Amino acid sequence: MAVRYGLLSTHPPTRCGLATFNAALAAHLTAAGGRSGGIVRVTANDDDQRPAPGVVHTWPAGVATGWLDAAAALNAFDVAVVQHEYGIYPGPDGGDVLPLLRRLTVPSIVVLHTVLSTPTPGQQALLEAIAATASAVVLMTDTARSRLLHGYAVDPGKVEVIPHGTAGHTDVPARRPSGSHLLTWGLLGPGKGVEWALRAVALLQDLDPPLRFTVAGQTHPKVLTRDGDAYRNGLHRLGAQLGIAHAVDYQPRYHDEDALRTLIRSADVVALPYDSLEQVTSGVLTEAVAAGVPVVATAFPHAVELLSDGRGLLVPHQNPAALATAIRRIITDPVLAARLSRPRTAAMHWPAVAARYEALAAGLIAAAAIDDRRAARPAEARS
């Protein structure tokens, strides 16, 4: 049977982690013959509202009852795949996604990108209602699943762990410049911890050949709207104060997939000095591990889980000395660097991840068909 997928999310040309994830999942869900799909795109007021290829409907944030038309658009497909993150949908805590889910007449898969350990009462009630309404709930890490099942009233039978997908990286040759190359990338804003990495780089200026630090990525659109480039400008000032401006390469632009793969494979170490104690999913971390580049990360939940088998080093939060020590160890110890450079298996690549979603969707569609047949039987036949 040709399955038609409807996906609800932010989506390019919006540039955020959720939009990038949704675009990749949509592309791989519809890559093979016999499958099709369409995007119901959620937009903020300052987004480019022009529909991109594959977008069948746009839900603008400023439309009070936009969820009605968005639900109608999703009901035209066989299954709805809904990306959930607090704040991307209208309403308190993004609560307008709940009446949309209740309006759906097709099976729904809700992908939870954030599971808070200390939610507000409103956030907890919303997430529990979303999980109760959805046909299935997908999490990307065992940590997130454990947090959801222990901290929220959720039916465990609905919950499945499917990893965050990654591009293939190991087919890209590792082209490293002279000297050591430290890399961090992603949308910039407070909480990314780049200031701690700059302080660590200042402690590594004795390395020979010298260390080069690349900070790749634009300022997050929401941060840009609220604060402008204040965070990035602060990083430039800090680098100058530390005397390392010559060692830092800021690349404030969007990297397409090919450019990003080349950049990642040019790195000796990827640094993820995030301030967050909550982050259960990181696409940047997943890509770095899949590319076989050693990672030094603060002990946020996804890093603790993904690096526990020896593909990186964990350091305390907001501790540039510990960060510098870990980076130095990898750069100066080829045996350690080689051990940390083992790429992940193909199970993390997008085709395998999409196949997991396809199997889940097929099961939900089959179960819904059985329920429909039962409901259509005369009452005496069911008794």
C-alpha cells in the first residue's frame, strides 16, 4: 500500500533544528517509490511565509484558529507525523497543537524533541494530554524515554525510541588543515556555551602547531529577533580580550548538507560546551558522532547517553579548564583520538531511521483499519 505521510512542523526556509530534522525525515520517508507526503508548515510572524516545495499548507502563528485548517490538511494523508517542541505552536506553551491532534481522523505519531525534568504544571499537563491523544509517541534517546515514563502519566505502550537521523559522513574524506582544528556549529544564542570554549582555547595557545577554532552557524532566528547579534558580538569581544581573535574563525552563515559534512570532517575535535542540564536530543552531537570525530561535551543528558560507550569525553558545565584539558588530551594523544573516532553504525543514518518510522506508521494504519472494521459491524455481530 502506498502510504501518504503528512508532517507538521517548522520547515525550511525556517532555519532551526526542528525544521532541519523535519525536512530530512520528510525527504527520506518519501524517497522510495510508492510513498508520498506533504508538509504542514508552522511559521512565526517573522518567517518567510512563501511555501517551499512539498509544503501543502501553512499555519501562521498569528491565526487564532489556524489549527483547524492545519488538521484538515493533515487528514488528507494516511498518517500524521507531528514534531513537538514547546513554543513553536500558538497558545500557552504551544498548546494549540492539542486541539489539532484531537481533530485528526488519521493515526498520529508525535515526536517529542524536549522532555523537561522540571516542567511547569501547564507544561506537564499539556505533554500528558498530547501523549494520551497521539497514536504513538517517539523519543530519540533512552534518557528521554525514562524521563517521560517516570515524570509524566503516559502509557508506556505508546512510546518508542527511534534515534535522531544523521547524514552519511564517512564517505567524505577527512581534510584537516595544518595545525589542530576545533569545531562547534549550530544556531547561536545564550546557552550554547561558546564563551567557555573560547576560554578553553585561550588555555591551549601553547599547542604546536597552533589550534584553530571554528564557530559555524547563524544566530538563532528567535534570538536575533529578541536580542539581535548581542551574543555573537559578545563572543567577538571576549576573544579579543583573551588575545585569541586570530585563532577563531566565525562563519555566521547557513551551511548546506555538503558544506557541513566537509566542515565536520575537517575537525580534530568537536566541542559542545552547552549550558543545558535538560537537553535530551542534540542533532549536532548525533552528526559529530556519526562522522567519527571525537567529541568533548558538557554532561547534558544526550551527551551522557551517546558518549558513554567511548566516543567522546564529558566535562563539567561552565568549566573551561576541564574543557581545555579534554581537548588537549585528544589532540596530543593519537591513540586516544583514534579510539574516540570510531563512527557509529548505519542504524543512525537517515534511511534506517526513516524505515523505523515507516514500520511504526504501517502498524498504526493496520490497527486503525481493524478498529474501523469492528466499528462498522452491526451491534448484534459484536455482542
